[in-house]
Amino acid sequence: MKVCICHSSPIRTLELIVHIGLKNGDVAFRGYGIIDQEGKVVFKTANRHWVEQLDKTVKRLRKNTTNYRNKESKQVRHKP
């Protein structure tokens, strides 16, 4: 899984915000998410306090990353 940082991504920031589903009118919700290598949104959450709750944020990201990897590895093993 690759990390996508808005300012260094080939996807422009607004397109990324829209793609993740965190657009709120002319601005974006404060939040974070995970996108897989094909551009599929794996996980997202709007949380204006994600920085203040960094321990909780890291735990959620780790949990969702692990869940995604486990799901992907099961799909690879079951392919004919």
C-alpha cells in the first residue's frame, strides 16, 4: 500500500478530496482516509479533531490498513 500525500500526488488536491468523499461545499471536511493502489477508497472519516486525537487516529489507520491487507491476501489466495 502506498501513502498518498495531497501536495505530491499526481491527483490534484480538490480531485482527491472529491474522490475520497470529504468535500463540503467549497471547502473540505477535516479528516483522513486510505486509498489503495487502484484508487479505491478503502477507509475514510471526517474528524475535525484528528490531530488532537492522534493516538486514536493512528490506531484507526493501523486497524483499517491491517483489515485491508488481510482482505487482499485472502482474495489473492482464493484466485483460481
